[in-house]
Amino acid sequence: MFDNDSQPIYIQIAQDLEHQILSSTLAEGDQVLSTTQYSTLYRINPATVAKGFSLLIDGGILEKRRGIGTFVAAGARDRLNQRAREAFVDDHLAPLIKRASDIGMTPDALINLIRIHFTELTGRTS
């Protein structure tokens, strides 16, 4: 499961948990596996798992409850969605707008193309 050589395993662990939250596999308030359970299940060093969990705890995605375990924090899904939207703008939308401008497209022309393709790909108009 965690074999992507381009990213450290602790980042892959954090991304896996984020994906589970975004896909509603884990809901707000759900308890996640302990670092020991996670490390045993995936045969990963417990310190590596703890480092991945710490990223999410520091980001307000998970919360530790002393003596009980680690849980998905309230508002975690909203925070992840907001972060994904911001990354989308930086990684995709800003370069798209720059390229459209470079080739002489107007904002209205770009918006119209986006509407057409959005509808074709999703079947939704908004």
C-alpha cells in the first residue's frame, strides 16, 4: 500500500487518512486505528506512523484524546476540502488562466469553455 518511492511513507499515511475522510470512509468523530495497530497492519515502523498522524493532528484533521485514542476532528472534512480548493487554484487554475491569457483568450471565452466542458464531463450545469 505504501510503496510510492517519491514520497516519504509518513506523508503517504497522512494522505491515506485524508482520502478516507474525504471519501467518507472515516467520518468526523470516528476513531482511527492506533499507531500500533496501523504499524502492525501495514508493517511500518510505529515512529513513521506517529509522524504521519502528527501531521494531521497539527493540521486539525485528527485529535488525540488522552487515554482513549485518536479521532477524526470536527470540521476535518471541511478543512481538507478547503485545502484542496486552495491547492487546485494554485496548481491548476492559475496556470490555466495564465496560459489562456498568453494565447489571447478573453475571460468570457475561457469561462464559456469551462462551462461547456464541465457540463459535458459531469452532466451538471452548475
